[in-house]
Amino acid sequence: MNVDFAGKTAIVTGAAHGFGRAIARAFAERGASVWACDLLGDELAETKQLCEDARGRCCVKVVDVRNRDEIIAFVDESLAAEDGVQILVNNAGGVLGQVGRPLEEISETDWDSIFEVNARGAFYFAQAVAPSMKAQQYGRIVNISSGAGLGVSLTGIQAYTSAKAAQIGLTRQLAHELGEWNITVNNIAPGFVLSNPNSIRQFESYGEEGQRALVNRFALKRLGSAEDIANGVLFFASDYANWITGQVLSIDGGKL
């Protein structure tokens, strides 16, 4: 499947490494003007360089997706520089360094901080790009959830599972709200991928036997890559997905 995004602008959140970096690079390689953000400035600069090495265009900015004012300023900057924003990928998220603990030990801050990054940030970004997409009568929003949002989390972090499930619910609701303006809203639920320092540490903590048991739970008997997730995003953002909205695509190697 060959897809081209020349003439389109794509915003990618959480683009400093992992899924976000792979997604930003994939769009840049295919002609899109990429606007990437994250809290990690140094790694974000590396993403920019990788996109430019692929002869793509990439503007980067440090943005806290928990801060609505920063999100609006970033989107406004991209709109001022480009001919609208056609694609939004809400990839920012994660567990913020938390580990699985018993329910009764979870503080209000622990709970709220994960919801802010994984669910509220996606809502704020969709809210910010919606007027431009409506005016164009065109838009593609792709949210990156998790297999945890469809079941349970291997981390045991209650807020993470709940926030990712909430993001899937938001995807479906926005798909119905925005469809009349030819704006599709879809979701990708990745399986276990070694895409960032947290997932690598988690995998290493299982030891050799635990790692083998995890991999054997996949029909394909191997772990996926960040590029596998990026390919799913490219599909949802492409013309091949013109009549697909409100859907969740599990990219998980056939998790059993």
C-alpha cells in the first residue's frame, strides 16, 4: 500500500521517542509537514533530525499536553504556518513512572496525573484542531490507546487501564459528533512493544522465562515494533480509510 501525504499537515504528540517518533518520521517520509511535540526537548530534536534526514519537514516544540493553553498555542502556531491541519495523532501518554500497587495505596494525584496525559490531552488537542478541520470539511484524528484499554494492563496500574478505556470511548463519541464534516476519528490499541524506556524496563523485569511466556501469548510469536504501530496510523490517515470511523484497531501480534 503506497500512501502519500504531500500537501497535508500532521500534528503528532508524544513524538520524542517510540511510537510518536516512528509516526512522525513515517509522515515526513511521505511528504507531510509534521508538527511534533513532547516534554523531552533533546529527544524531540533527534526526532526532527531523523525526519529531515528522510528529506521530510518537521517542526518541533516542547508542549505539556496537560496544559490546555500550551496546546492551543501550539495548534495556532501550526495553523498560522500551514494551510490548515488535516491530521492529528494523539500519541502522548504513558504511566509517568508509576508501577502497579494495591488499589488502596493510589493517591488522587496518582490517578489524576495519568488521566491528564492519556485522556484529557487527547480531548484538548481534538478540541483545538476541530474548527480548522470543520472549515476544510476534512480531517483525520487517530488516537493511540493500548490493549490495556480493551482488557487489563500488564502493569497493574488502575488509572492507566481506565484512562486508555476512556480514550477509546472519546474516539467513538467524537467520530459521531464530527462525521458530518468528513472528519474521521479512529483508535489504535497497541500490544506489548519495546518502544520506550518504560516498556524496555518492564520487559527486562520479567526475566528470561517471563519474556518467553509473554512472547508465546502472541499468535505471531514475536514482539512488534514502533513501525508496526505507525503503519496502522498511516492507514487510518489515508484515503484507504475514507469510510472508516469510530473504530479500534488492535495491533498486537494476535494476542491470545
